[in-house]
Amino acid sequence: MSIPVKKNLVSEAKYALKCPNAMSAEYITIHNTANDASAANEISYMIGNTSSTSFHFAVDDKEVIQGLPLNRNAWHTGDGTNGPGNRKSIGVEICYSKSGGPKYEAAEALAISFVAQLLKERGWGIDRVRKHQDWSGKYCPHRILSEGRWDQVKAAIEKELNGSVSAKKAAVSSSASEYHVKKGDTLSGIAASHGASVKTLQSINHITDPNHIKIGQVIKLPQTASASKSHAASSYPLP
């Protein structure tokens, strides 16, 4: 199940200040906030103030909120006007970082899952994840660094990412045991192309008349069936 993202996007009137450049992101940069504000408050403050400092997402113990469009840059890494951190990375702020404790731990856990989701959506690996410190040397994400857990956090993101990929593969594998009838399909053709008999397909799908199957109908395949073709021609084609 994907993590929902609430949007409270900066006004286009403030693009020149907060996100002046078009961006095709190549990285994700993780930050710790310097206070104990919620995600909603972090984003509201960021889009409402007159500072150029900006970031794309804030994550607290309950939700993820987006403040900038992902096709615009943010000023969040301190590596200059044309630095790759500022110009090519998505900024993710983890809330409640000042005091730590259970709320921070929950925010970090949600951020880990969310960053893995961002990576998965883009087909990226863990090599695309950076800490603020990597771009400009600033001691951030300060709580993660002070606790010596950056490698642990990256490993947790990678585990989530690999788990998502494994789940996707499992879903594909599961769907391979079913066939969705397409225009022109016949039961005999489906049986032939998947190494099964018409009688077997009739039996496991409770089909009384093999000459009447419908487009979109789900045909269960026997476990030993081999899908060598998507469908085969037969004397009883669907219209």
C-alpha cells in the first residue's frame, strides 16, 4: 500500500524565491529538522516565509506533506546556485528531530518507507540517496549522524525498497497462474498455449460450454501450465 502524500504547494508567485529552476531529479536528500514542529507546520512555515530556503517534503510521525512541485528545484543543500544537491535532488525533511524520542522515531520510520517509495516510483536504487552533509559538509541529518546511524538508515531504506520489488515480483508470479481473455481468444487456444487441456480448464473454472468465454473473463491455469504464448487461434474466435 502506497504512502499518501498531502499537498500544500507554494504559490507560483513565490517560485522565483523558493524554486526558480526546472528540475529533473537525480537524487533524494535526507535532512533532520532543527526543531520539533509537525510536517504541516514545517511546510506552512517554509512556503509562507521570505527566506529562499525550501524543500519538497516534510515527514512526521503521521503523514507526509509536499510543499514544492517535483519538477522544480529547492534550496536545501547549501552547495550553491548550480550545485547538484540544490538543482538535482528531492529534499526530504524528517520532523521532530531536535528532541528525538518516540515521535521522532515514528517520523524516521515513515520517512524511510517514503524514500523507498520514491525510489521505487522512479526505478532508482539506494545509490541515489544522499544526506545533506554529502553536498555541502553541513552536519545534517544531525540526529542520525550524532547517533551514528546513517548506514543503518540507508540499509533500512534498501530493505524496504527490495521488499517492494520482491512483492511486485510475487504479484507478477501470482498473476501468471491466471489468464485474462482477450478478443479472438478461445478456450482451446488458451489451453494449447499454456500446456493444458480444455477439459482441465473447464473443470477448474467451472465452464460448461467451452465455446462461450467472454472478453475480460479470468481463466485460472493449472500450476504446471507453461505460458509459451499469449493466445492461439481456434475455430471458435470471439467477436
